[in-house]
Amino acid sequence: MYVVTGMQDCSLVGLSKQEDSDDSISTILPGQKVQVETSFVVRKKGMFISCCHTASVNRVRIAQGIVNMMALDETTRRPTNKLPQWMADKFNPVND
């Protein structure tokens, strides 16, 4: 089980209309495609994970943030780094 321990640098960016910039977006419309990228930073063998999120529209970043989580043992509710192998593989992919 993971619990959120904190968030940082969460903000909207690129949404203010600037007359001298074509890269800004003034509105996001329903149905508009938004691309979300997520990367992970794993510490203490998976006990702590930072999920770095970035959302963009037409290659313009509109939002970003980092969500910090900690793994807990379901039974004891204590911090753990004993993760199922499939989950460890997701956080530490093997490069072919």
C-alpha cells in the first residue's frame, strides 16, 4: 500500500496569454488532447517514490508537479521496501 506523504512544485504553467508569445495557451477546451508524462524516482529500494508529472497541450507544458509516496506493509502499516516483483520492475525497468 502507498500513502501520499507530500506534494511539491505543483503548478499550472503556460496558461497565461502573452501577446509576445505564441507558446502560451489561454484556455483548455473539453475534448482537447492533453499529453501526460510521468517518471519515477525511487529511493530506499522502493520505500519512497517521487512521481514527477508533466501535462502538455500541443507540446506546451501546462501543468507540473511531484507527488511523494511511501510504501506501507498492509498488515503492520509500517514502512516497507518489500515490493512485489512486478511493481519493482515497473519502477526499475530493464533496458533491452
